[in-house]
Amino acid sequence: MRTRRLAALVPLASLLIAPALAAADDTGAISGEVATRSPKQRAGVVVHLDHVPGSFRPPSHPAVIDQKGMRFTPHVVAVQKGGTVVFRNSDPVRHNVFTPDGDKYNLGTWGQGESKSHTFNQTGVYRQLCNVHPEMLGVVVVLDNPYFAVTGDDGKFEIKGVPPGTYAIKTWGEKLPEKSQQVTVTAGNTANVKFDLAR
């Protein structure tokens, strides 16, 4: 009797797993790298798809920027419109977070171990500043879809879960020229892209 019950459950389990696998196979990915004149400029470049049709729910989990070692870490963060960023203070001094860009928020000043957050409802580039320590600078880039990535120290990036289609893929980099090219994504495959941002 127990063997029959297990046998009956196997096809049911297969049906439950199959749609998830099919959904993964319905999308593709984009990977690549950016080249710059200075190796230090390869990190923190935002690579994103432009004008992707459809509406997208904001992410359920916030991005995090820490104020640590008198720096905004990471220096560049990309979020989808409607997403939230949590600003932490890990330094043994008080910090402030404000921006002169977009909705020009000022979150106030707080001490070590505390955090505050802000939800970004407009696309754009937001400089993050500290009026206690004017040498500090960070950047939040807000985009209108979830298909983006920020390059690592090696200049490489990967964007997963992209619906098949042909898109304009663009870059944003601090003190770097913005570049755009066309990329075609097919289901189950990874398209490779390279950007030369050297001036």
C-alpha cells in the first residue's frame, strides 16, 4: 500500500517541478565586461536594458549602503524604481545622508549601529552626501526595470532572467562616457556583450 502511494506521488511531484523548470528555460541572460583606460574605473559601472515593455513590481528586499571607514559602501548601487535603500552607519561617528538630486531628501544624522531608509519613486542618478563629512560621496542609480547589473572590480557583469527579445543595453559610469548597443536574448542562452568605455 505504501509503495502505491509513493508511486502516485511521483507524477504529481513532476508536475509541480516542471512549470518552474519551464519558466527558467523561457528566459535568457546577458554577460560581459566593460573596458576602461584605468583599471580602477571598471568597478561600479551600471549596465542596464532600456525601455523594456511591461510593468514590474518593486523588489521585496531593500538594497543596503553602509557608511563604513568614512565611505559609502558600496560606492555605486543600482535599484529598480519603487525600491528601497537602507543606509547604515557602522562608523564610531555620526553621519548624515542627503541628496541634492531628484526629490532632494535629507534623512538626518544618526550614530553608529543605526540605520535609515529611503524609497526611490523616480528614475535618475542620486548622489549620496554627508553634510558632516563633505568628502564622502556615494551614488544610487534608479532604473525603470529589473534588468541591470553593477560591474565588479574586474569590470564583469551578468543580467539573468531576461525575456527573449532585442534590446538596447546601456552603461552609466561615474566620469565615464555612456555607451549603448543592441543585444538579442534567446531563451536558455547567454548573450555576450563588451563595452569599451576608454576615452
